[in-house]
Amino acid sequence: MALPTPAAALADPAPPTPGAVTLPGSRLDSVDLLRGAVMVLMALDHVRDYFTELRVGSLAISHLDPALFLTRWVTHFCAPAFVFLAGVAAFLSSTRGKSRPALSRFLLTRGVWLVILELTVVRLGWTFNFDYSVTGLGVIWALGWSMVFMAGLVFLPRSAIAAVGLALIFGHNLLDGIGLQTSAPTLMGAGWRDWVWSLLHVRKLPVVYPLIPWVGVMAAGHAFGPLLLDTAWRRRWLPWLGLGLFAAFLLLRATQLYGEPRPWEAQPTLLSTVLAFLDTTKYPPSLLYLLMTLGPSLLGLALFERVSGPVARFFITFGRVPLFYYLLHLYLIHGLALVVGVLSGYEARQFLVFFRQFPKDYGFSLPGVYVVWGLVVLALYPACRWFAGIKARRKDAWLSYL
């Protein structure tokens, strides 16, 4: 069966026949490898949260330790790549015989399921308590609602999905001038307008991940999916696309024309100036934040096309069980922090809270954080390999929700 050409990539495929498989092989290993790599980086970010009191953003950029800044910066790739690849995965599932109505139902039900998980199992993993006065609506929340929106978008022509995704990504910074009415630190007690606008565009606790740009990223990933079916296109043009997006970031950031609400300024040293240049807005993700992260992510996807061997299989294993990994790593990291805290002489109750409420003098230096990160990733591997094997052998519908 001929693969679609780039010229036809945005065209809508013919309705699949029942049981038809139009994707060569069951999965694209490069997609799973990239997803697994960013998930391992995500664990670094969360180990840093739970094992050191050092906070990126609490210091002026000119005084921030470069190693700490770069430890945080490299984890910026996680959420954009994860949401983008979720859109890609939604398209790829449609090439395996899933009709649009079936895909829409799956996205709707899985999206609602993720929102429920964010409010229950995920929140409990972050806090180890049931005090909902401290709550954050994070990446799983945004991923779930993005899937809910995608459940409607999948009925549009693929070119229209691409247009919606690009419009949300490139245009949402035009809305930066519209603020909230409340000046309180949280939305508690705010009016419905502020709640709606925060859910869509402005970060204000408990909303950590406003939805507009993330829906755009997932829609762009879904529209991008057809291009991945063309092996020749992937190998020839995907690296250039990734480099082009990053070049656009460099140009727009250097000129400060558009796409980033926080301007950069020259610092006392060259290194601190570079860090200021890279310090873009994540909540919500600015256009430049997304160009800075998605460009190298696509470049990595191209490079992973030719990567194989045991190291690649190690990361692919994580990439095939993303939600299972996410839930497991939260409880493992927080549980280890609780154990380390108690062994260090603190009371257990001091760790049955969100990490920002941990004792101020608790924590390791950055090298210690990296050691814990490595141990956490190695500890997660056997369970993820076991569950990946189950998903490979069985096709139970419930497995697609975990």
C-alpha cells in the first residue's frame, strides 16, 4: 500500500474499512523514543522539586546558578512534546481502522478520565493529603481538556485542524493584554469571568496550565501526524522543520517583536545573558516557549529515526506506557522524599503536603538530585517494562486508558 505524500498529507483519508491497517508496523519507535526521553526528563524536574529547596524563578536571573537554571530549562521540553505527541498518537490511531466517531468517543472519554485523575489520583500523589485548599490544575488536566476539544475537532478537514492549531499557537499572545479583574493570589472568591479567562489563558491558582495554547499544540500534532507516514519525508525534511522552528525562536527572541510577554535584557555576564534569552514563559506557554521546545523536539524525532539498540529500547519502554509511568513516578518520588525526610529527623507530617510546603532547610545539593533522579528512573523501569508487555500482548479496551 502506498504511503501518503507530503502534498497530500493534509487531505482527509478515505474512510477506513473495518479492521483495516494503513500504518506499516504497529508503532513508530521514534515517537515512543522521544516520548520516553521527555518523560525521563520530567522525572528530573520532579525529583528537583521534592529533593531540594532550590527554586527556579525565586531568584533574579543574574544571580541564578547556571546549573540549576539549565536543569530546569531542559525539562521545559517535556510538556510541549508530550501534548504534541498525544495529538500525533490520536491521528495514528485513526490509521489503524478507528473511524472518526470512534476516535472522537475515545478522545472524549479519555479526556474526561484524565481530568478526573488530575483531581484525585494525581493530586494525591503531589500532596499525600486531602486538603483541597492547596490544589493545582496541571499538565494532566490540560491534556485531558485538550483531548475533549480534539473530540470535536477530529470531524473537521485535516487542513482546518492544522489552521486551528497554528492559530491558537501563534495567536494566543495577542490576548496577553486581557487580564483578570481579581488581584488576589488565587481565584478563590473570584467571579465567573476570571475563572473562565484563567482556565483559557491566564495563570492564576489553582489553574497552572491555561488551555488555549495546549489545545493548539495537540491540534498541530494531530495535523502533523500524516507527514510521519512518509518515511522519505521524515528523513529528509523533519530535521529542517525542527531547525526552522528553533531559528524562528532565535529571530523573534532577538528582535523581541512578538510572542513573549517577558522581554530579555543584557546581564552582567555573557552566560547570564544567554540564560535570560532562554528564559521564556511557560504558564501559559508563549509562542517563543513553544518554538524553543517543539523545534528541538522535532529535530530529536528525526535523529531518533535511526537510533536502535538497548539504550533506545530502554526509553521506548517508558514511551509506551506514559500515563502508567506518570502516576507511578509521582508516588515514588514523593514517597522517597517522605522517607528521606523522616530519616533526616523531620516529622512525617511535614512531608504530607505539596513540595513547596516542605521544611525550608530540607534537601540535597544539585548533584544529589541527579543521583536520586537516576535511581528513580532505574527503579521505574521493571514495572514499566512489565506493563508495556501486557499492553503489547493484550488488546483490552481499558488498557488504552492507562
